[in-house]
Amino acid sequence: MISFVRLRTVAAALVSVASLAACGSDDGPTTPPVVANGSLVVTVSGLPSGAAAAVTVTGPNAYSQTATASTTLSVAPGSYTVAAAQVTSNNVRYNATITGSPATVTSNGSTTVTVAYSMTANPTVVLSGAIAANRTLTADTNWVLRGFVYVNSGATLTIRAGTRIVGDSTALGSALFILRGARIDAQGTEAAPIVFTSQRTAGNRSPGDWGGLVIVGNARNNRTGNIIVEGSDGSVVGANPAGVVYTGGTVDTDNSGTLRYVRVEFAGYATLPDAELNSFTFAAVGSGTTLEYLQSMSGLDDAFEWFGGTVDGKYLVSYESGDDHFDTSEGYRGRNQFVIAYQSTFITPRAGAGAVSADPQGLEVDGCNGGGCTAPAGGNAQSSGANDGLWNMNVFANFTLIGTGAATTPTNGGVGAVLRRGTGGYYINGVIARYARQAVSMRDSTTNNRFQADSLIFKNNYLAENGVQNGGVFFDPTGTNFGQEASFTARGSVNTVAATGVTAASLFGGLPAGAATTTAADFNWLPATDSPIATGGLSTFTADPRIAARAGTFITPTAYRGAAAPGGTRWWANWTNYARN
């Protein structure tokens, strides 16, 4: 029998042994060994300069790291996966091929994974017929307009920055119509403008390669009856034989959407004889619509044309137009500021697309012409712009209009500003230079009636190097039409006529003489050092309540003349283009 005392002694001995085991040896407690990191080298290639990669590295213990270029990562040993998302740069998509993933990283070791990007073809999508529901166009797709494409009432067409849309070269006259009640939301950026252009390759393009952009709003104009957009009834794929009616609107504040940083190139197809589409057509478009930073380049017909309506615009550019750069009529009452037109030649249109106009001008402004005109034809009444018969009462401020100079001009063209058919309107702080026939012409008695009353003002403009094909004429000669310099002076519309020898080129920081090698970077519309257009502008409207009322808060008074402030921002830079083909 074992006594209780003996059992207690044995237990104590066991406890002592366990304690010794727990304490370890005399060298102290054991520490885990230190494991050194390794290197994971990720090399990225194939992307254009400035484009950022989209690489993700994942690994043990929820490790995650992104990389936009080649990099070396210090990571714990283990297995790592490298993935790369598609990259879009300048509307070109790049997909990646990855070699070496998953990668095993060892302590103090180095492992490399390669990410090789290469271009992949953007998908091509053809737009045709009607767009009846909201739709978005993105820059990673090639969009082709085939025939007349209509955005129907109630639908919004959204176009993302950098998107390129071409007119189908096999369906001549292809055009985009934003119909009454529809909207367009096309907001490009200076770095990524939205471009509507020819489907043909650079060097093979021509004015008239496709139709153009047409927006129809619900504002008022001064014609009655079912008047259709010129050319909208032509024999084009998908066209409605009845055409697109734009008369009958009632809402001057109507909103057709937003155009910002948008170019239209090589447009202006003649769907019928004497029925051309323009680069930009604004038919009865209301003041709720936003137009900013728009360019027409190498169009066959007018660059910008307004038929009635009230829409305002800023930062509008037209280079090389087959007809007028800016054409308004039928009770247009909108305001436009910072406007540029440049003409050095009349380029050849596409065969079968129509002909260059016989009377291309810088500004062509009509009160009303054609059937159904309701604007007063005579009368010397004041035009307030409210319920006055809806006379044409647009405002153009800070415009720069440059003509061809001694280059050949079509028969009746080559005038900086033609005012006719009973128009009113205010034209202030502008520059008209190098127009072959003359700077300004007031064509008829009904327009003179507006001028004599108070509804047409042409003042604080600078005129240089005009009339080189017409004996140096700047205004209408005595006994011809109504726009003599003395008539303007008598009405307080004082303008500056440059001294003989002052050239258009001397006014600006950089004005190309006109050549096929000209690029957009050659244009510097800022006034040159000591340029006379750096001063002389109407810097306040308070002295003339008529101008103040018309200008509202949209038009800013400036001490300078022309489209750019001395030493100011080159607002046309980076997003505009220049090309003849």
C-alpha cells in the first residue's frame, strides 16, 4: 500500500520536471527566424507616351497594389498574381498580354512579370434611322452615320469626350438631326474634343463628304407655314421625303441640349440643287441650349447657320468655308461673342457634292427671305426685339473675320459683313480684315429702316486691308446701297479704318498667309504687341441702353477688339484643327 505522503512527493517531482521543460534551457526563450522580403519586378511596355497602365498585383495576406508603369515591389515571400485592365488612349484601345503570372517570390529573390500592351481594333457601330430612346456614344467605338439619322422627341443622345463620328462615304449626305423635343449632350474637353468628320482618310477628304449636324428647336422665328430645313427632303438614305419642319415654335427658352468642344469637318453636302446642309444648322433653337467651343472646318456650305431662334454662343471658330462663315436669318435673336472666321482659299468640294457658293461672305445676315415671312417689310418703327414682328436682332461681339485678300473670290462674295433683307442686329468690338471686295455692305432700304430707327448698330469695329479687288473699298460706295461710312458716322456708329499699308497679319500674334501646310498651331489670334485692336473696344454698355438691353449679362464689354484679349488665354488652342483635305 502506497502512503499518501509518498504520492504527494511523486506529484511534486513531476511538477518540477514540467516547470523545467517549460522554462527551456539556460540560453533563454526561442525567437522565430526573420524572413527577408523578395523583389517582384513588373515591366510594362507597348503604351504610347503619356498613357497610364492599369496593372493590379495581389498576393498573400490580402496584399494589393496598383501600378501605372514599370515598377519594382518589395514583397513577402509567396505567390502573386498580376492582372492588367484595358487602356484607352486617344480613342485607341490597348489590351495586355501577361507573362510570368502567378509569380513565386522567395526571400531575397527577384521575380519578373511582363505586361505587354498592344493595340486592339475598336468596334465599329453604324447609326441609322431613328434613335427613339436615350443613347450614349463613347470614345472607344468607331461610330458611323449612315444616311439621315434622327434623334426623336423625348430622347437624349449623349456623346462622351473624345468620341469620333464619321459620315458614311457610301451613303452620301449622311447627317445627324436632333429633332424638336430631343436633346444632345455632347461635352468634349480641350484635350478630348468630340469630332464629326469624313470617313475618308486624311489627304483624301473634301468639303461635302457628308451632311452635317442639324438641331431643330421649339423657339420662334418669323416665317409661317410648314417650312423645312434646307436639304432635309433630299434623296439621302433614310430621309423623310417631306423634310424636317422647323417653323411654328412657341418657346424661346427651349433647351435642345449642350454642345461644348465639338468640331464638324468636311461637311455640307448638297442633297438637292441649291439645297445644301451646313456644318452646324440651328433651326429655331432656344436660349436654354448651350453652345461653346465649336469649330467648323472645310465645310462646303455655311459653317454656322441660324434660322430664327434665340440660342446664344461663345467661342465659335470657322476655318475655310465654302459659303458664309456665319449666316443668320428669319428672326434670329441670339447673342454670340468671341467668334473667329478664317478664309485663305476656296477648296474644291467632293465631286457630285455641290458647288462652292457664288457669294461667300464672313457674316451674311438676312431679316427674312422666302414664303411666309411675317417680319415687317417696311416701316421705320423701333425694334425692341419683343413683339415687334420678330425681326432678325442678333448680337455679334468680339468677332475676328479674315478673308482671302488678293486670292480669287467667287463672283459676288468677298464681303466681311453683308446686312440685308430688313435685318437689325448689333455688331460691336469686331475686326474685319483682308476681305477682297469690302468690309461691310448694307444692301437694302428695309435694312436701312432698322438702321435709321435704332435697331441696327455697327460700331467700335476695326477694318483693315479690305477691298483689294475693288479699289480699296471698305464701305458701300456713294450712291450704292446704304452702308456708306458717312451714314454710320452720322448715326454715332464710329469704326476705325486702318491706314494704308496696315495688314491683317500685323494685327495678330500669328496669322498664316494661307498654305496647304498650315496647321492649327500656326494661328495666334492674340493682338500683336502694340496692335491697334488691343484698344478701341466698347468697354461699357451703360451709355447705350439699347446695347445694354440686348447684351444682357451674356455679352461682356471689352476694351479690346477682336476675338482674343491682349495677353489673354488662347481659348482656340489644342481643340481646333486645320486641314484642307
